[in-house]
Amino acid sequence: MIKRGSSWSTKRRQVLTGCFIVQWLLVIFGTCFGHAAVFGLEPSLRRFPANLLCGFHQVFGFNRMVSDAMMVERLAQEALVICRDNRTDCPVPLDMSSSRSLEDVERDMSRVFLALEKVMIATSDVNFHGLEMVSLHKTLQRLDKDIKTFSQSSGSCQASSDVACTVYRDALIVQTHADAHEIQFRNITADKVFDDWENAMQALSLLHLLPYIPVASLLLFTYFWKRDAACYFCSRGGSLRGTAALLASTFLWLISFAGTNLLMIASAAIYLQSTSVKIKMVFVDEPSVKAFLDHVQARHVAFWDIAFRETSYALGWAVRSVACFTLFHFMVFFYGCFVVLCWPYVDVYGDTDMVVQTSTAPDDDDEHEIFGI
């Protein structure tokens, strides 16, 4: 058996004890940090599919494209009613009437197109050109040109009727594209990545348990550290209970270290795969996930803020939390190896009431007596 010395009796022990206290502070901080990261990550991932769709709708105005196009169509019909131009290619409801002037219709048409202009700007981005966006962009450009021509007609029916009919036909085409785009955007959130989204969220809740494994490991190591700080199998012979606590602590450390590194490897793999995984069935050029995200963050800040900022922020803190626990595991490993191999806290070995004589070497009989032989 050995006798453990004071934790603060020498400068070396003071430094080692200070390092041990730092480990406890780090694991407490890491546990709180880990819980906060998971609490922030879970709801942000649950909202991510809805945020992605909301970004397309609110920022680029795709959600209002149908209603705005229908309003332009109705204003074009009203212009034809005012000019009393009944033509078969631009039908007007029989019960439709108007007491307004062409100037009023022109002003309202220009105002409504301001919302559609956001869609036109978004579809002008070649990196956003989807399977239907090229045709939509051309239609919106043509509609914009026709509305400007209509606004310059100075209230003349002779100049306005043909243009109003063209605006009417283009507005119908925009409505058709709007339905196709709604399906296209919903295909993004219906991708196989989101198929088991809810199941993944339930599994994510288990990450709350991960920080407690290193806590339990450090508690067992603390018992070993406080009891004798020497293992039973060493030449200086620690206690069986202390050694059992050390072995249990090592086992839990290995489980926690494996789990933490698995998360780190998964994070690195996701980042590396983002450069090769393509977004299919959405964009013509099928850009990689990383290229798409970098482009959105640089060129479409408002869309990034709605669709990606919350999730990106939460993932960043989750990675920092994992890095904190990785640092803790390495500190425990090197500290534990030093304590077990170098016995820095051991003062006396042999019988507990006998002190090692360092000034003179014992003869053979004394040596046999010390070790009980």
C-alpha cells in the first residue's frame, strides 16, 4: 500500500493540482456549452426546410407571383374595356366595366409590377437559373418592356390596346410559370435529405447525454486521484478500489473520446462532401452545395439571413462545443498518463507507518523487512 502526499506540498504538485482544477472547469464549461449548442441546433434544424421555402417566397417574391400576375392581367383587361376593344385573343369578362381613365390603369400596372421586378432580378442570376427560370426571366423582361410601353402611351387607346393585349398574354404565361416554380421549390424541401428529418431531430436529442460521459469519467478519476494516485499493478502498489475507479474512468473516457471524434469526423466529412454533392432537379447547372451556399451568402444576403443564417450559426456553435470536449479529452489523457506513470503525489510506500530512507540505502535484511518478505 502507498500513502498519498499533500496536493500542494511542492511546486510540481501545485502545478499538477492546478491543471486538475482546470480540467474540472473545462468539463463544467463544456457541459453547459454542449447543452446550449444542442438546444440552439435542434429548433434551427427543425425550422430549416420551412426557412428555405420562406426565403424563396419572401425575399424574391415568388409567393406573390401568381396574385401579382393576375392583377396585371385584370388591369390589362380593364384597359381593353376602357378602350372598348373586344378581341378574341384577349377576352374580357362580359360584366366587366370601368369608370377610370387609362392613366389610372397605367399607374396601377406599374406599381404592381414592382413586386414582380424582384422575381425578375432573382431569375437574372445565372447561378439561380432553374429548370423553368430561364423562360420565366424572358417572359418577365418582355412584360416589363410592354408595361413601360403601355405607360408611355399617354392615355391613347390607339397606342394602348395592342400593348394591353400583349400584357394580358404575358401575365397568363407568368401564372403558368409560377405554378411550376412552386412545385420546384417544394422539391427542394422534399428532397431525400429531408425524408427522415424528424427522426434525425429525435436522435439529435440524445446529444444532451454525451457531455455527462466525460463528467462521469472525471469523477471516477478524481476518486483515484484523491485516494492514492497510484495504480495497484504498479511497483508502488495502489489500492484495488482506486485502480478499479481508474479502469472505469478509462473505459468511459474511451467511449466519450470515440463519440466526440465521430462528431468531428462527421462534421469534416460533411464539409468536404459539400464540394462534390450536387443539387439536382432544381438548377440547370446542378451546382455543388458549397458553391450554392457561397454564392447565396455573397450575392443574396437577405435570402441567406432568412434561409441559412440561423442554422449556420447553430452549427458553428455545435462544432465549437465538440472542439472544446476534444481539448478536454487530450488534457485528461496526458494528465492521467503522467499521474499513473510518474507517481507525483506518492510520499510513502510499504507499510503506512514507515518512511523511505533516502539518505542511505537499506541492506538486504532491511529491504526484505520493508516489503514484508
